[in-house]
Amino acid sequence: MQFEHVKIRRRRGEGVVPMINVAFLLMIFFLMSTTLAPERNTSVALPEAVSGKLADEGRALVVAADGTMAWGQFRDDAAIEAIAATFGDGSGRVLTIRADRNVEGAVIARLIARLGAEGVTDSALMTGG
């Protein structure tokens, strides 16, 4: 018994390679044109956000991993007093807090309670993500 050799014709369509090339070129373009944030004097590892909107950094209260605080040139208690003088006037401005991800939640809770006692009622915890 002898079988005929049948050629199967495949439809030639558009290739996927040009689309992949364009996708990679766009990815490289967006990575190269991204604006990077300026470096900070104090290095903190931000906690990850589950959801929410990004806070406006502006001038932020920085809480380091060991619990020390910095706000501009002010440190610890002096920073709290300067923040109370600036944000405690009921202007509706929001204080941004940049806390290291290794800071315990109890430290942040005490800080927010202390700020509230000083009249600073609006604050936002900055997260990375």
C-alpha cells in the first residue's frame, strides 16, 4: 500500500515578532523617561500600601527605624513643637509622615495621638508601593 504525500498549507498571517519588538521599545522608552524622586537625607524603607491614594510629600515628618523623628532641621520634641506651630492652626493642611517599615505600629499610634493632642488633626502615613 502506498500513501500519497499531502502538503499541508499553512496560512501566513501577520507575525507576532513585530508586536513584541514594539512592546519592548515602548517599555524601554517609558523606563528611560521616568522621573525619579530626589534623594533624601534620611533613608527610610517605606511600608507597602494595600490600597489608597498617594500622599503629597511636601515637607514630611520622617520617623527612622529607631524611632527618632526629623522635620526639616528639627529633631524629636523640637520637631513636634514646630509641627504643632505650623499645622495646629486648623488650616486643614495635611502632615505627611514618612515612617520606616521597621518602626512598630505602637510608636506611630503614640506619635499620631501626641500630634492630635498638639492640635494636628490631619496626617497621612506615606507608603511605598
